[in-house]
Amino acid sequence: MTATLAWSTSDRTRRHLRGGFEGEDMDYTVLATELPFVVLAGAALPAAVCLAIALVLARRRGRGAGGGGSSDLDG
């Protein structure tokens, strides 16, 4: 939703959808050409961040389960 909101409030999108540029009419093709990519990026970015966090946490758990190193609690 944030990506779509940011796209819809950008100067470039406002130029196309609200009165055109230099007296030209509105250009609704941006809805078919740009909007699908904005929606996909808005959905893919949070999923990619969650995946990266899960991978980092899995690596940390993997290192801790080995028991081969010393810890701060060892005297």
C-alpha cells in the first residue's frame, strides 16, 4: 500500500493523471504500464526483507547449536 501511495503522489504520476503536461490530455496508460510494477514491488519488498531476516536468524541458530566454540560463560 505504501508503494502505491508513494507512486500516486509523485510529480510524474500527477502530471500524467491530473491534467497532462504542457496542455496535453491525461495519459491513463500509466495505470496499465506502471501500476502493476508498483504493486508487485510493494508486495515483493516486504517478502524479501522477511526472507532475509529468516535466513540471518537461521544462520545464528546454526552457529549456536554446534557447541564447538567457547562462550562468555566459560571460565
